[in-house]
Amino acid sequence: MLSPLNTSMFPIALPDLQREFSTSAGASTWVLTVFALASAVGHPLAGYLADRLGPRRVLLAGLVVSGLSALVAAWAATFSLLLVLRTVQA
């Protein structure tokens, strides 16, 4: 539910990210790439965990982890930290 929203709203912020972190256009697109790759790995893993642990637990854990990583990402001091947090968020 959140992945399409997170993926579609981030390209709008890329120019601001480039200015804020002094990165190139190519480097700033890694924010989108790591999110897509982590989602491709994480979503099937979440399905497996939901089968083993129960969907409610996995959904609540996912919402908490995603929400907390989004809050921390808002104050990321470095581009590398932002990439890590976006990976966790996915």
C-alpha cells in the first residue's frame, strides 16, 4: 500500500536532495533504487513471515519500522544515512 506512494512522490524531491546533500543526479537516484530493491526482497519475506507469525503482527511491525525510519530519515545528516533509512523503510 505504501510502496507506490513512496516511489511516486520521491522523484519530485530529487532536485532538493541533490542540493541538500551536494550529490549528482545519478547519485540521488540511488534513493529510488535502494527502495525498489529492498521492496523486491522485503515484500516476499514479509509474506513468509506473515504465514509463520501471523499477518497482524507483521503488518504492525512493518508499519512501526517504516514509520520510525521515515521520521529519522527526515533528519538524516548524510546521504549515506538517508540511503540506509530508505532501505529500512522499504
